[in-house]
Amino acid sequence: MLLPNNFDELITQANSENLYSKLVKQLNKDFLLANIDLDFDEDILPTSLKFLLHETIFKLIQEKFAEYLNVLYIIDVPEHKIKQLDGSDIVLLSEQITFLILLREWQKVWYRHKY
């Protein structure tokens, strides 16, 4: 599996393999497991998905840090990738975390589909 390097590549891969709706379902499932009230419609536009997820992650970092850590644990975002990020700008950090979350969810969906 060749991992995408940015959000646009990820969405292009998901759409080309007809797995975008499964990606959204996986996000909904993991956020529900983390007790975060976030439920995306399966027909959500990719740009809206990115915006709403980024906004949610930003709020979690700012206001509910324990829940933020729980989401990362449940989704299984690699800790070493989180530690590589620069936390001086929370807006940029939350955008990078949003991509890491989407990337990990994409890996789950892709592997489940292929195997």
C-alpha cells in the first residue's frame, strides 16, 4: 500500500477504490467508541469532512485534552508520528493531527477491503 502524502491524495485514493463512504463510517465508529459526539453523514463532501474534523480536533486539544488522547488511542495513531509534530501552533498541529487520523482510518479501511 502506497500511503498518500496529503489530504487530496488520500481522498483521490479513497474515491478511486470506492471506499470513501467506508472511511466516513470508520471515522464515525471510532469517534463513537471514544464517546465524542461527532457523526458524519456518509455523503459528506471531503472538504467538509476535513473542515469539521479539523475543528473538532482543535476543540478537543484546547478544551478536552483527555478525550483527545483517547481518540488518538482508539484510532491507533502512531505515537512517534505525533511526537514529530511541532506543537507551537495549535491550529497547524490540529490540521496535521487531522491528516494523521484520516490516514490511519484509511489504512484500516483499505486493509479490511483488500484482505
